[in-house]
Amino acid sequence: MDQRGRWDEFYARNRRPWRGSGSLGPLRVEPGMRALDVGCGNGKTVSSLLREGAEATGLDFSAEAIESCRSLFGDRAEFVVADSSDMPFADGSFDVVTAVHVFEHLRPEEAAATAAEIERVLAPGGTALVRSFAVGDSRSGGLGEGVRGNGIRYRYFTEEGLAGLFPGLEALSVERIDETMRFGAVRVRIECLLRAPG
């Protein structure tokens, strides 16, 4: 089964696998901004964008994820089934782009193409928040890449590796965040805030 099939299966079994709304971290969103959430999953980050007053669009290659979002959000946001490496939007369509825990699931060539698409659809002066699991995360098993028991691919980034995917954007901040969880496991992520020229 390919990765799209794995994710469809995952969302068919877990309609709301992640609860609440996702943190936008250092990203500033103002009412009326056009916002795109790449790899929207079940809409956790879309929920936060809507709360800030953005005109939100969610994109995911999983039809099951998009169906779940449409039933949850109705017409409060737009949802599109499409591949992140070939987005059906015009150049400069969005003031804000988020990609939260997307890049760790992409092959290197897919990650490069997705980063290029984010650069393309981001309006001049627009900002992007990119968050990904990092090398050293307790789930990585000391590896940079692997497939979990559910068949879903994972990669773990360094700060330079993630920010380096976006040569056309200015890195406003690149931060490694370590969180000790309830039972002692350490979750590690990288958070990049990036800005388009102009």
C-alpha cells in the first residue's frame, strides 16, 4: 500500500486523532489574511487559523482527512484534496502558509518539491510556519528515517536540514524545541518561521 493509502486508512479509523487546536507558535495571523495549511490532516491547525480570523484553506492528499475536515468545519474553511508537491493555487495566493508535521513524512524529492510550492504560493512579504520532528526525538530510535508499524514514513530533521529546504525565503527564526512528556520521553521538534521577499 502506498503512503496515500496508509493515511486514508489511518483517517478512516481515526476521525479525530489529534484533539484541540494547534499552536501557531511565533506566526502572527491577522483577521482577513489568506491562510493555507499544507497537510491539514483533521484540521487542528486550520482551527487555530480560523480562531485568528484568517480565511483558511486546508490541503491534504488524503481524501479521508479532507472528508473529516469538511464535516467538522462546514463552510467556515475551504478544503482541497491535492498533493503538497503540486498545489492547485496561483502564485502568491496566500499571506500565510503553515506546514505542521508534514515534512517528516515526505521523501527528499517530495520535500524539496513541497518547499518550492510553498515558496511559490506565498505572497510577497508573506510568512510561513514549518514544524517537523527533529533528530533526537524519542520516537526516532536514533535514526534519521524509518517506517513505523502502521506503514507511515517518518524522517527526522536538523535545524539546517529543515530551513535549508527554503532557499528563496528568509529565515526569521529556526528553533529546536525539546519537551519532556509525562512518562519521561523527550519529544523534539524544529520550528521555522520564514518570510517571502517583498
